[in-house]
Amino acid sequence: MSAVSKQGDRMRTKLAILTVGAGLVLAVAPAWAHHAFQAEFDDKKPVHLKGKVTEMEWINPHSWIHIDVPNPDGSVTNWMVECGSPNIMLRRGFTKRSLEVGTELEVQGYQAKNGTNRANGSSVTFKDGKKLFVGGSNPDIPENQKN
């Protein structure tokens, strides 16, 4: 085997290793970007929100319900509630029409660690009493929601 042929084989081997390495980095990158529940939400701060849907975002990796929650002084606070992916939401019983603007609901979940009006949802209860799990990244449902 000539020196040129051996050098070509080594180059192909290096190229194959680099290609496999790059593929692994690209495959793992989304997992690095995805947050864990404990990184963003506080399991010591359960929230119970009651209000009306202002927007529903059916996006990956998490769907978001935006709701206006009335305050005791008459003002309104808009909350963002993180839910599971659209696929999880559909498997849990939600449809595109379940969460239209103006839908009244109650949300159980956990507030963001930074104190903003964001929560990781556990369940949603509709005005008619129907209750659905939203499939967020939280490890459990709030204590006050357990039966």
C-alpha cells in the first residue's frame, strides 16, 4: 500500500470520527437547552389561579396558557402557565377549542422561582368541573390538590 493511500485512509477515518462527533453534539444540544422543573419553578410555592384565557400557545417543547386573573383590588394580572407539549396536551384530552380566548378556568401549579407571573401547570379545571392534567415538567401535583 502506498503512502498516499495510507494517508487517504487516515483522512477518511478522521473525517468519519468528526462527523459522528458533530452528530452526537447536535443530537444532545436540545437536551442541554431544555430546563428541569427545579431549575425554574419552586415546589414550595404552589399557586391556584382562577381567570380567563387570553391566549393559548400550542408550541414545542411546552405549550403556554395565558390567563387574566382578577386581583382583590379589581386590577387584573396576566399569568403564563407552562404546560406539556401540544402532543401531551392532546393526549390528556385537550383540543384546539378547549382553551379559546375567554374560557374560564382554574389552574393548579407552581410559581417561578424568580417571582414573576409564570407558573408550571399541574391541572386545569373548567367551569363545568371537568379537570385535566396539563402534563408540565413538574414532578408532582401541589399538596392541596391531592385526594
